[in-house]
Amino acid sequence: MNSVADNLETVQSRVTAALASTPNRPNSAQILAVSKRQPADAIRTLATLGLRDFGENYLQEALPKQQQLQDLGLVWHFIGHIQTNKTRLIASHFDWVQSVDRLKIAQRLNDQRPAELAALNVCLQVNISDEDSKAGAAPAAVEQLALAITALPRLKLRGLMAIPRATTDYTEQVQAFGRLQALFERLNGKGLQLDTLSMGMSHDLEAALAAGATMLRIGQALFGPRTA
Ligand SMILES: *Cc1c(COP(=O)(O)O)cnc(C)c1O
């Protein structure tokens, strides 16, 4: 099995190559290391290699790992489905929440964000492939939701996030990510100042970069297979 150091190097060269072949794109994209079902010591190794941002899907799993890694001062992103009764702990233990998809959740996170912490960074999760089974706001509902969130003082709306339907077809991948990018541009055209387009995972980061991703969420390509 490859070491996480080798994996990071491979991911970084994939990113560099993809950006080089994409005209009119920025020359960097942020990597969010998705550490769900990965041990704390692997996170620590990636942190020593320079990664700061880590994403977790399950609160009960994230809290003990955050505790163990407290000395590193990492930036934690919540990227999983949000149950109403979990918002208080999410609001106090994370720097970002990327999976906000309804106003009720945003309001609770706003009300429960501890006063001594900076405003919580938020991305709206969008259901870009229109699948009944997937979380995310409908594209048609996103503008209204985004405007409502900008009125919440303890949240800072940073951008959009999506997980499109899985496909190995590159053209389809680019089209799906392109729909999120178009929505992002449209919102910024209306005066929102969004800087984060969070899209692309281990298997489709090239297509996401081609469509303008600013943040990639990479799990298994960095850590190797997830433990059960
Ligand atoms: C698990 C997960 C990822 C990472 O997926 P990989 O295929 O391991 O890169 C990214 N985003 C979200 C929301 C996830 O749940």
C-alpha cells in the first residue's frame, strides 16, 4: 500500500496537470482532505505534510479525533448530512459546514454558533444531478436560500458544494460540475461574494477543475481505502 505521502504527491500532480490543461483557470485549488473512517494518525501525517483542512461526515466520529489532534490547530469542515439535533455540536466544533441545504438548519447553526468563535463558514449543498436520494437544495431554490443565509450574522456564506451522480464519463462529469459553476457565477452576478466552489472528489477531480472548482474534497486518493 502507498504511504499517504506518496498519495499526496500523486494527487498534487493530478491537480497540477489538470490545471495546466485548463485555459483561463487559476493556478491552484485548495485540497480538503476527507478523513471520514480514517484514523487520527493518518490525519496527523497529512498535517505534517502541509494540509490544514480536513472534512468529516459523522459528528460522533469527528469529535474524538478533533480532541486527539487539538495540538495541530486544524481547520475542520463538516460535510455530512445534518440532523437537526446535531446542529449545536456542529456549530461549536467546526470552522466550516459545507452541507447546509435548508434554511432551518442554517438558522439553528446561526443561533447556536458560540459568541467567542468567528462566524461559521458555510457552503450550500446543491442537488446538481436532481437525484431523489441525494441531499442538497434544488438548484431553483438556491438563490433564495443563499440570500436568506447572508442575512444571518453568525454565518458567512462562502460558496456552493455538490456531489454529482457518479459516472466515469468525463464529459458528463464536466457538464454536471458546469451546472454548479453556472449557478455560482449567477449568484455572484447578483452581488453575493462567494469565493468557494467545492466540487470534485478522488475519481473526478480533473473534471471538477476543468469546470472551475476552487476546492476539491479528496478522501481515498489521499488516505487509501476507508476502514469499515
Ligand atoms: C466521502 C466524501 C468525499 C470524498 O470522497 P472520495 O471518493 O474518498 O474522495 C467528498 N465529499 C463528500 C461530501 C464525501 O462524503
